[in-house]
Amino acid sequence: VRMTNSSGRVYYARTYNWNSTSVMTGNRVVQTQFAVPAGLPPGPYSLIVVANGVSSAPVSFSNQVNSAFSGLTASQSIPYGAGNLTLSGKVSGAGPVYPALGETVTLTINSMAQTASIADATGDFSFSYNPSTLPASASPFTIAYSYGGDSSLAAAANTATTLTVNPAQLTVTASPQTKTYGQTLTFGSGSV
């Protein structure tokens, strides 16, 4: 198996588990497996299989590194009606390999999705999330992060953090009043 990257550099892979080693198989499909060579840089390749000196048509192949989220904002607990939250983190793969600037990360809380772009060359992203539409709940809402992947990095997802929305504190303010014994007290306006 011969793989050529976009720079024209050629790499070879060892094949194994052929279902047939016959010559001139006609229209019968011949299958094999191959092992990606150690150190093969991530990215897109043109892949060609050569058997008995005969080359296949090229096919597109991507060598992707597994990606993961790290440095995510810790689980949060807020009162109902709180203002914007900043939720952030990083996407990367071994190597290290990072998503390209501008690639998208999706944040979903309570079935409401929002996207943010990768902001720098080291996979960092940040969301300004408005939780005002979330109801107070005894159960925390899962914060789901997802990254769709690219030609170098595989897709990733993370649901390890949560957002708890607590009931807002009730504040009652009374206006000071005076009364002489035996008089009726009229309650005026106040705020709740």
C-alpha cells in the first residue's frame, strides 16, 4: 500500500490477511488489511494498492489522531436567572495535534446547542452561555461538548461536566410603618 500526502511525500504500509494471493483474479474482489506505519503524520493521503505490479485507482485516506477535550470549565452551580457564564476548554490529539483555527466546537445544554470557533493554534475555545432560559431543577443539566473532527483529528465528545440551576432566593422588603394602639394599619406598597 502506497500513501502520498499533499506535499508529495510517499509512505508505505505492510499488508496482511489477504483473502487470495492468486494471479489474474478477474472481477473477483480481493481483500487485505494493512497496518499504518508508525510515525505516519496525520492528514489526508492518496492511497494506492499495488499487487503483482498492477496499481489500483487512488482513493482518499485520512490518518486521524484520536482527539479529546481537556481543561474544561468545572461543573457550575448558579441561581435561577443568573447572567452569562463563560465555558471554555481545549481540543487536541497526541503529538500534539490541534484543530485548525476557526473549526467548530458545539456546546449543548438541555437540548439547546451553541457553537464556538477554535480561537488559537493550540485548540482553545470559549463560549459565553446565557442560562436565563433554563429552569431551576433538582437535577443538574449535562454540559455536552462535541467536535466533528477533520482530516487530522477524529471526532470527540465530552459530557463530564454539569450545570445546576438552583431556585432564586426570595427576598421580601417591607416598608417601616408606625401605628398607635387601636388604629387600623393600612398596608402600602412593597416589593417581593
